[in-house]
Amino acid sequence: MTDLEPNPDNIRSGPIRHDSLSDEILEQVRSIFEIIGPYLETTLEQFEINLMRDAAPEEEVVIWASITAAWMGYHKQHLDDELLPDDDEKKLIAALIALSTGVEDVEALGVPVEVGRKLLACYDALGEELE
């Protein structure tokens, strides 16, 4: 590893930027976590702390709400609201997180390409609803 390559051992959490989150945000966070939390491999408390580290937690909650809505839409449209095994659900959530960061290459999402296309369509549909 060269000096220019990042070393994962050196990655540290950022500082907590907010002493607390508003009751409204906490309510939204709990709703999000209730739905997709089982697939995030974190606790509600740690999820909230990570949001307290964010410069704009309100905007981050909107992103997580979009991920959750797209996940729910995918299940409704393509799985008759049935859940997949936990490992598959985790892959769906990871793919939606990638989509939320701007990844559009469905081959890079870690799910079958057809699933990636459907997830992208569900995620993109959220933006269309706002227009």
C-alpha cells in the first residue's frame, strides 16, 4: 500500500456535530429503523448517533426515507410484499444505499442486474412523484 492509498485501519468516525436531534427527526428515524433496521447491522442508538455526526441530519433522514420508500415499493411491486431471506434483504438495502449516492450502473449494485433495474426504477419513481 502506498502513502496515497487509503488505509481502512485509519478510518475513524467523525465528530458529533449535534448534541441532539429534534423530536420530529427522531420520530422519522424510528419509523425508518423499524422498517429497514433489521438489515442495517446496527442499533437504533448507533443509527441516531451517526445522524448526529452528519452536517445536515435533516437531509440525511430524507435520503434514508427515500431508501425505505424505494425498498417498500420494490417489495410491493415485485414481491407481493413478501420478505426475502435476511442476506438478500441486506443486499437490496445496500443496493439502494448505492443508488442514493448516485450509482446508476445496475451491474455494480451487488444484486442481479434485473433486480438492480427494478430497484433503480423504484428509487427513480420517488423523484417523479415529487415533480
